Amino acid sequence: MSVMDRPLPSEDGGGKVIEIVTSGSEELGVALPPGAGASFAAYYAYLEKCGRRFNLTAIEGESEVARLHFLDSVALLKAARLGGARVIDIGSGAGFPGVPMKIAEPSIGLTLLDATGKRVRFLAGLCAELGLDATCVCARAEDSARAPEMRHAYDAAVSRAVAKLNVLCELCLPFIRVGGTFIAMKGIDTADELTQAGGAIEAMGARLHGCFDYALPGTEIVRRAVIIRKTSITPDRYPRRFAKIQKSPL
């Protein structure tokens, strides 16, 4: 039986996702809109059906996905006021954190950006499955950041990518308008990364606003959202080609 032909999770599984996300969101202080729990259950079912085919995540099971993916993403809504904001999720992969944020705050205008075609196909199918109004873009961040319709065009950028913060800043901050916000999802121990990223933050026309730490409900895991505010236009020379960014990070 192929991955695509495997049966969807049982109703009990969907109910478990709903219970964890609903109670966890309440614990985080995020009020979910009507129907959000069912959307998260459908998200889990779609991820189970397609995830291995697209090689998206090693995390499996209702509890783990609900806590480590869904709630981890929803928590960002407490890090900054994003209601009605135009948000771009850079390196979205399986849709984290952008899609859970959109489910929990439907007023967000969401763009999902990823450089891998199969991931973008998954994201497009996911948004269609969930009935979400989102734009899915297949492109490298350093290329899209130079497109006139995307450069300095967003109120906020979010990223869960594993790159170092100085690299993420050069890739993500050019998308954000002056006065907007970049939220980078990190582990709790970011002191060295913050120090190393100081030059990149300044070069991109931004400043460190602060860090938002949160515990994932039902776990002992503490996560950190690094919040960077855009204070001036990013110089035209940024972002550089990715090979240059990797070779000589700011």
C-alpha cells in the first residue's frame, strides 16, 4: 500500500489533536476561532497521508505533531500582534509556522515560500484541503527578496529554518517593510547566535527588539522567538547570493 493510499487517522486520533491544540492554545493565551480544532485535525490527517512522500517531518503521532509543530507555531501569535498583518513564512517546508498561525488567526494574509518544488506542491494541496487563502511560492529567498512585489512588502516574516540567525537575517529582513517584524524560531540558548548576528541585523536596517520565551504545553520544552524590528530600508546590495552568504556571513 502506498503512502497516499494509507487510511486517514481515526476519529479518535483527530479528537486527540483537537483536544491537545485547543487546551494548549488556551494555556498559551491564544483564543482559537470556531472550527480551528477541526482544521488542525485535518492538517494532521493530510500530513500523515502525504508527509513521508514529500519527506517533510520526522515527528510523528498526534501528540507529538500537535505539541511540537502546531502549538510551537501558534505560540508566535503571542510574540507579536499579527492580526490583519501580511506575513511571509520563509522556508516553510511542511507549513510551519505559517499554516498553524493562519488557522489560529485567519485575518493574516499569508505567503508560504520554499525553494523545493515538492514541498510547495504539498503546501498548495494542504491549503486547498483546509480551505485556506494563502499564496504558495516556489523560489529561493535571496531571489524573491529582490522581486519588486515582495521586497519591503510584508508586515512580518517568520522562519523556523535551522540556519544561523545572521544568515536568516540577511535572507528574511529584506522582505519586511520599515516598522515590520522578523520572528525567528530558536531554542532557548541563543546568546552566541544573538551576538554573532549583531552585524547582520544592523546591515539589514533593523534592531533586536527582544526575545519571547514560551513553554510548550504538555512538555518540558522551552522555546524562544527572537524578535527583530525593521527600522530602515535594506540596502540594495542585500541579500547576496546564498553561496556568498554561506562563505562570508555578516
